[in-house]
Amino acid sequence: MNRWLVGAAVLLVVGMLPAVVVAGRGGVLDRLAGLAMAGVVATLGMLLLSEGYQRSSYLDVGLVLATLSLTGSLVFARLVVRQ
């Protein structure tokens, strides 16, 4: 195990836990913040994994995840505004 993989594991455990808790509880805006935070943590985790395993395909997955996370947050925000 190299330091990239250790960093990815720590980030996914330490970073994703608060994001899931915030997204699971609270008001609508708190859930939106948790969703955005989970997307950022997952993207950074994939980028660290791509460096740790030396695979460029994981880098592509991380970049696509960043795009879809942003799009999902914007769609969720638009649905919140309508209500």
C-alpha cells in the first residue's frame, strides 16, 4: 500500500461519514450541502485511487463523477426551488 491509497481510504472514511450524516438528516438545504460534499469527497477519492493504482481510467471516472455530481446538485436545487 502506498500513501495515495492510504490517503484515499482516510478521505473516504473521514470525509464521507459527515457528508452522509448531513445528507440523511436536517432540512432540505442541509441535504443539498451533504449531497454536494459527498460528490466532492467521492471525486477526490477516485482521483487519489487513480494515482495509487497508476490507472488513467480511474482518473476518467473521477472527472465524470465530478460532472455528474455537479449536475445532480443543480437538479436537486432546482426541484427545491419549485417547492
